[in-house]
Amino acid sequence: MSVRPPATVGQQLDEVDTPALVLDLDAFERNQKALFETAKNVRVRPHAKTHKCPEVGKRQIAAGAVGMCCQKVSEAEALVDGGIADVLITNEVVGPAKIARLATLSKRARLGVCVDDPGNLRAIAASGARLDVYVEIDVGMRRCGVAPGEPALALAKEIAQHRKLRFGGLQAYHGMAQHLRSTAERRAAIEKSAAAVRATRDLLGRAGIDCPRVTGAGSGTYMLEIQTGAWDEIQPGSYAFMDADYARNEWAAPLPRFEHALFVLTTVMSRPAPDRAIVDAGLKASSVDSGMPGIWQRPGLAYTRASDEHGWVEGAPSPHLGEKLLLVPGHCDPTVNLYDWYVCVRRGRVEALWAITARGALY
Amino acid sequence: MSVRPPATVGQQLDEVDTPALVLDLDAFERNQKALFETAKNVRVRPHAKTHKCPEVGKRQIAAGAVGMCCQKVSEAEALVDGGIADVLITNEVVGPAKIARLATLSKRARLGVCVDDPGNLRAIAASGARLDVYVEIDVGMRRCGVAPGEPALALAKEIAQHRKLRFGGLQAYHGMAQHLRSTAERRAAIEKSAAAVRATRDLLGRAGIDCPRVTGAGSGTYMLEIQTGAWDEIQPGSYAFMDADYARNEWAAPLPRFEHALFVLTTVMSRPAPDRAIVDAGLKASSVDSGMPGIWQRPGLAYTRASDEHGWVEGAPSPHLGEKLLLVPGHCDPTVNLYDWYVCVRRGRVEALWAITARGALY
């Protein structure tokens, strides 16, 4: 059932079949350098929900990452199968089938998980899993997580009662802050989050509970979390690839400007009218949840509309039939999840093919 | 790399791990019956871009379909590998790598393809492929296809000059008409398309070129195409499953009302506040390009927002932690493309698991 790669090593980019997910290795490596040079005095645990690929993860670890994080037990399974030894599931794991898999996996790797409910915590404890357990607190995104303060303390106390569970600390991630466009708005949001983190950590301390770690932060804000001093570990994912939506943010100090390293290679498959070019990458090839893809280094062209397998390209000079274009995905994470392979390219030549082994790992 | 199924045969639906793509077999079979009972006096060639699964295709053929259609060479490869002997690619196939695969596949099955450019036609002819070649005409959606009339005649004449190519007829599909909300608007659009089809067919006839077939039409309009008398073959795909976007159409005679047969099973994974339930199916589990998913048979609840791996459910009575809900995808085609397996359920019990072997078949 796995799809064979659309390229072979040694091909020129222009020979690659389309649509294909292209990773520019030089740009990826510059993004790695930019992250690890700026993220000082914190642990870096990149988010594999973005890349879903042990090969990418191993390069992040080689650059200094302490391990990976991910959102799903099945993603953690794929990462551990691919040789990643330390994985934090930055999410709640609910239901007997998932908890059983979590317990099994916890015997093969250092594994962490988040909780926001005492019943769920007891179910995890009863499974025999050996885990770092983090209390997720809601620091502004109104998704999962208990309120900061007393509810977090109550859960931390409960964790301490279970012999095989270690209290890992607090998961404190403000996802919506990542996409606030101005640095000032993002800073204001993160400073509010930091106040909630500090208050909770102080409360834990007064109750005699050591909080080993506060983990969270994403590519759009991580330097702001670091500057507050309230986080010990950051979880950026998109920094490695960037996308058209993140590019709409203001990128200013203290954050570095990451580069687009991820592209969808597409072919002009129809030129039915002088003002209309149709490409072979539609919404099954580049996720449109955060807007249409951009077109790389063709400033006169715009990708204006997507249907399932087609995209409309308008503007001038209009590309010819058979011409290949690189698209910048609107949103990198769900776009990666549409592919089985990264076609890794350096200076126009295919250098490697990396399997996206956690593609479709939903459960 | 293929993902193992989230269920086993014999399980109760409530035991299935989540998120999972669930096919209600009774509803699917009723949709099959409704289609084949209404589509009289035309050939039915269902579109496999929706289901991407030879098991579904074989059931469509058993119900009376003449074969499948699809959009990509790699989809056609998966269908032929799965035992489908007659496949029409309702799309242009451009570029040497794809045309070479098309030629290879044409030796293993009855294969059709569309063209809208003479240079592309000559490249296909030069490949040695043995194919039915259809001229795609633009009947209103302004995507691919030559203009009706003379440009179509010129291409048909060119096809006749190539020994291994048969002129299959006209591909005439108005995708945008499918989602016009009122039946009257859809009828007006299809009557305009029919006029373009008739004019082109008449022109071919006057030039002494037999047009074996006019193929096109989708789930939202196919009875309207049939009533014009201008089409010989229809290509509905979504009828088998339905989705929340199609459900927003007016469904009135002559079209039957198809049922929702496709669902995403999801678990409430967090209940952090009395008014907030978070489910484990986000936009990687149910495509949001045509809006948020609906919630099946829970009229007080709404799925209001999606992030990559989470969904927000609001309303009353609010579901409890661990409760499972069925979502009705906003758009069935790209949602199916996120999964490797249909969990086929009848009256609450898993009856079969069908592999979605053309999932991710983009090229």
C-alpha cells in the first residue's frame, strides 16, 4: 500500500514526477542552524507532528535536540520504530486501545504524555505504563489543559501517587499565539502565558512538588518564551520547513527569519486559454486550510484556486505546458501528511529520499 | 510504511480506535441502489477519485458500472493492480515520466485518457500507448479542456491519425455546477453545457467523425445531464458516500437524496471546561476545505473549529470524556485521501476492512 517515490537519487529536480514534496536540504540546514544558534539555555525538543519522519528527527537530534515531540501514539510508534529514543506526546491519550499501546511503547523508549483529567491519569497508571507525565495547562488557546494554578497542583499530586509515573512538569503551549501577525502581539500573548506558568510553578513549589520542566512554545514565538525565563524546553516544528502562512508573520528580532525549505513540485498540465494555466497539484497535494500555496520565485504568478487535483495559476509571464513550478504550501504540517516521501534536493539534484513513516498516523 | 487498520473484524463500532474512517455498508448499499435505479439508459462509470479503493470499485461494477474513472496515472495503476479492468483517466497526462507509465499500464487494461493539446497528444501517441483518447471540452468550469466546437474537431482529427489511439469521444464535465445549491441553478448550468456538447458532436458528425461517447456528470447533477440526452456515460463519485457540503445542496427530483455513508469516528479526548469538548479528529482527520464536519445524530452539538489534531465541539448536551462521536466530513474526497483503511460497519459491528490502495496516489 505504500506509494513508491516519485524520484530517484541523482535525478535533476526537473526530472522528478509531480506532484512531489521537495525538501531543499541547504535551506533546511540553514533553518536548523538558525534555530539552534538562537535557542540558548533551553532544551530543544522539535515537534515531529510537522515532519513525521525519523530521518528529519535524527538530524534534529544531531544538531542538539534532546528528543522529539508528537501528538499521537501512532506517531510515537513510528518515531521509536525509526530509532528515536525519547518522545514526548504533547497531548492527552484517552481510551483503552490507545492507553494499551502507550503502555507497550513505554517499554521500548523514554516516553512522555500529557494529562488534564484525573480519571484519564488513573487509567494510564493502571495500564502499567512507565512514563513521564506532564500536566497540560491552558495558557491561552482554550483547547486542552486544566486551568493554571490549583487544578494543575491537584493533578501533579495525583501523579506522585503512582509508582511507575514520574511527574515530568508542565506542558504550556499557546498555539494561537504562533500566528498573531505582529511580534508585539505575540509577545503580549506569551507574557500572559508566562505569568500563568510562573504562578503554577510557584504553587507547586509551595506544596513541596518539584516541577522538573516547563515545555511548550512553537516556531512563531519560541524566543519570546525563552526571554521570559519561564520555559525550560521548546517544541518548534515548522521552523524546519516554513510555509506561506508563517511567512505572513512579522519576523523580527529576537526571532530569526526562517527560510522556505519545503515545496510542492507541480507541472503545468493544461494551457487551455492565454490567461489560464492549470497545474497538477490541487488540494490533495497542498493543504488549503491556511490559504492557497504561494509560487516560488515567480512574482508575477499567483495560485488562485484549488480543486481536488488541479490548481489555477494566473498572472504573467504565464508558464508553458509541461513547465514545472515550485509551490510554497499554505500550511506545512497537513501538506506533509499527504505524502509518503520527501524528495531531498541540493542545488537542483535529488540527494536522498526520506520516508514519511508517520504519514497518516492519526491514532 | 502502510498504517495498520484501527479496527479488527467483529469489533463493535465503539471499540474501534480513533480517528477512523467508517463506511456504513447499509447506507452505502442504499446509495448504490438509488444511483443505479435512477441512472437509466446511460453507462455508469463511477469516479474512483472519491473512494480510491478497488473493493469499492468492484461493488460498483457488480451493481452495473462499466468501469472506473480516476484523475491520475498512479490511481489507475492502483485500480488495475486491484483488479479493475477498464479505467478512464478523466484528465490530461503531461510529461515524459507520466506518459511512459501510461503506456506501460495501457498494456494491462482498457485505458482511456483525455487531451486538450495537440503537442501532448503527439507525445502520448509517440509513447506506443494503446488508448481510448477523449477530447476534453470546457463546458463551463474554466479548468482544463479546449473550447467546444472547432478546437475539439481539430483534436479529434489529429487523434484519428494515430494508429494505436482510438477516439473515445468527448469528456464534458462541469464540476462547479455540482455545488450550485438549487436544482434550478444546476439545471440551467447543465443545459448550457448540453448545448456546447450537442454543437460539438454535430460538428464532428458533419466532418465525418463518429463520436462514440460523451462522458461526464457528477453526483450533484447526473440526472440533469441524462435528461438532456446529450451524455452517454456519467461519472458520479460522491453519491456513494455523501458529505456535509453536498448535503447543503437542494436535493429534489429527478435526483435521489443520497445518504451519509462515510464518517470519521472520533473520541472526546479532553473536557477542560463545562462548555468545551475537544475531540481527537482535527484537520488531518477530516478535510476542512469545504467547511467543518457535521456531527451525526447529535443535533445540539456543532464542530466549530479544527486545528491539526484537535476539534472543538460546542453545544449541549456536551459529550463526556472518552465518548465517541461520528463526524460527517465536510468534503469526502480529500478526507478519504487521509486514510489507509475503510472500517466497514453494519449495524454497529465491523464487517470488513478495505484498503484504500490509491490513497496518496498523486502522480
